[in-house]
Amino acid sequence: MTAPLLLAEFENPETLLQAARRAREAGLRGLDAHTPFPVEGLPDALALPEPRLRLPMLLAGLVAAGLVFAMCWYSAVVDYPLNLGGRPLNSWQTFVILAFEAGILCATLVGALAFFLGSGLPRLHHPVFAVPGFERASQDRFFLSVADPLADIPRLMALLEGIDTISVHAVPR
């Protein structure tokens, strides 16, 4: 059986930031926060990694744009050349628009797919939803979750001493 997820509840974002900094400095891993609105400085306090979505999106967009450009060039120059108004067959300016649109479309699709896979969505139920009062995370409460197998409630309570912690729950996974 895996270690339980610890969930600490706070009344305001300042105490959540203090708790997140203390937990990170104490070496706890698997930190996450549940807040009703974005909290300035929270990603730094949780030491969240930089998103790794940019490079796959860029590569997918460039590959798609290159393939569509090559397909347009091949069809207009090699496969089915048409002499329309004396223009050259290799009129690259007309191919750029389609290549750009295909690159944007493919990058968007890869970004959406990578986001869903990376965040574990669609997950219809999470164990923290069973914690009494967790529904207030979307209204006026702030929660810090710790998914470290070495963490326990007494250690977390000692770590959060001096901060206005409303409650700490152990959530079975």
C-alpha cells in the first residue's frame, strides 16, 4: 500500500506560501497546492519544474509546416504541374499560407494532447475530493498537499507550527 497523501488547509494565501516554503526547505517532495485563484510566487515556493510543452509543440509545428510545404511543392511542380497565367510552377509564396496554418494546427493539437497526458487528465475522481471541506478550495480556502512517502502527520504538524493551519488530513490513495 502506498503512503497517504497529506492535505493541510489554510485560510489565506500568505500562510499557504509560508507552509510551501517550509515544506520545500524541509526536503518534502510531491508538493502541490489547491487554490481558488492564482497565488503570486506559489510556483517558486513549490519549486515546480518549468513546463516541458514548448519544445514538442515547436517541433510538431515545424515538422507539419515542412511536410505540408513539401506536399504543396511536389503536387504543383512534379505531380500535376499547371501553367496558369505564365506563373512559375514553384510559386512558394502560395505554399507558405497552407504550411503556416498546418504548423499552427499541429502544434496546438500536440500541445493539448501533451497537456492532457502530462496532467493525468481526464481523471474524474481524486481521493482529496473525499476530504471534508475540500470543496472550499474553489471558494475561499487554500490547501497544500504533500505526496512524500516519508512524511507523516506529526512531522508535518511540527513543520507547520506557528502557521495558522486549520487542519491536516491523511488521505488514503
